[in-house]
Amino acid sequence: MKILVHIHGYPPNHNAGAEWMVHHMIKWLQKKGHQVLVAVPDPGADEFEGVKIIPEYARKHIRHHYKWADIIMSHLDRCGKVINNIRVVDKPALFVMHNTHRYHHIETIAHRSALCFNSEYTRSVPWYDHKDSCVVYPPCPVDYYKTKR
């Protein structure tokens, strides 16, 4: 499967928890044989740990990459842009939900899209009961996050 991940930031340039969770999800998807391409406004690098990163709006318009993909994945601050683009190219999308904040644009998601929550607790918020959803516990390697006391 060809997956375009259109998000607002990605490691190593954007170093935050939600982005690291998505990075580990992407690495897991690649190990399963999927092709993944990450589009962000300011990549900081062309590649990170084997994941290809492209500028959101450089050279080829982002919709070229939407047409390439079988599915679009997004989260947080890029959901609105993704919703607009999937309507134009008629592609399904998966929106990763990392927290219990209410994102009003999620309520306008096309019928071919679903929400992916990172825990049962996150899915328990009432905002999105009417949307197709699943819970996927992030495949984050424990050793990656171990610290010394």
C-alpha cells in the first residue's frame, strides 16, 4: 500500500511526542512492506531513519502525492488541509488522534475516512462517536524511550 503522511512536523526537525509516535507507526508500516512518504511544511531533511520526507508545497504540488497514495494519514494541525485535499482527489484518510482535544474540522471528514485513537481513553471522548474508528496502541520500541535514573 502507498501511504502519504501529511502532517505539520516530523523528526528530526520537529521533536514532539505525537510526531515520534507517528514516526514509529511509519517505521512499523515500512517493515510490513508499505511505501510511505511524509509531507511537511519545513522538512529539515530529505530522509530520517529510512523515511522519505518531502516539502509540502515544493516542486510538485501536494495533490500529485495525494494521487500517488492509496490512503492519506494525518493528525493534529494538518487535518483541515488533508480534508480539503481528499475531497478533491477522492481518497480515503486515516486521522491519528493523540489526545482528547476537540478538533471541529474532524466533524467534516469525508465518509471514506476513519479515526485512529492511541488508547481506549482517548477514544472515550464523546466528540467523534459518529465516526468510524479504531484503537491502535503505538508500536513504540521500549528501548528507544528507556532512561537512566
